[in-house]
Amino acid sequence: MKNLKLFALGVVLLIAGSASAQVSVNVNIGSPPAWGPSGYAETEYYFLPDVQSYYDIRSSQFIYFGNGKWVRSRYLPTQYRNYDLYSGYKVVLNDYHGRTPYTHYKSHKVKYHKGYKGKYQKTIGNKNSSSKNYSNKGHKDNGHAKGNKDNGNKGHGNGKH
């Protein structure tokens, strides 16, 4: 009787082990922007040498130094509102996986100076075909931009996507 119970338990375990349930969860928080370089699916941050800023892909926010502190915003600061994100070079930061990429800013600033160009980059999207991602939405045409309310910041770059 004991052997029969052990045999039945073994059969149940064998069946349970062979019938594997497959559950696939694809959480895609923060897709790369259309102006981002193609071929870097697992990247969390870009460093933008021309504007000395970072871009956090997960939260779709720019990170830049302003008013004595690091600021997160959906837009670049006002002085870069006309910066062309499609043609500007993006340094892909594959080696950093935290919340504060600016802790390495001093070395990034030296290594990737303003005007830095590395190897050729192809963007994910096309500037002309994705005007939604490149708009300056919410800004008046008369040059008086409305302030966005991101973290109390009033930067208005064209980086909304």
C-alpha cells in the first residue's frame, strides 16, 4: 500500500513537472523616443553632449543641471528649445542602471564634450514622418511659451515625444 502511494505521488509529480505553464509578461515602461538611436533596446539613458543633459527612457524625461540642482522635465531647458534631437548625437549609456546618471557627469562632460560625434547613428524614427513626436505642443507661436509644470520647472525644449 505504501509503495502504491509513493508510485501515485511520483506520477503526479512527473505530470506536474512536464506540464509547464508559460506566462509571458512584457512590461514596456518607457519606449525609446523616435529621435533615439536604433539598435539599443535595453538602454535606460542617453547622454546628449550638445546640451550637456541626460534622457531617461523609462520616465521619458530629460535630466539637466539648472538653478543649482539636477532637474527632471519632459522638456529641455528654454535655451535649447530649438535643439534638433534627431540630428544631435546621443551617447548610449549601457553601463549605468540607476536613478542618477549625473553622478558620472564630470567624466561624461570631459569624454563627451559639446560637439562630440561618435560612430554614425541611425534614429529609430524619421523626423519628417513623426512630427507628433517632435512638436513644441503647448507653446504659442508669438514666442511667449507657456510654462509646463514638470517639477516646478519652466523649461520648454522641443523634446516632447
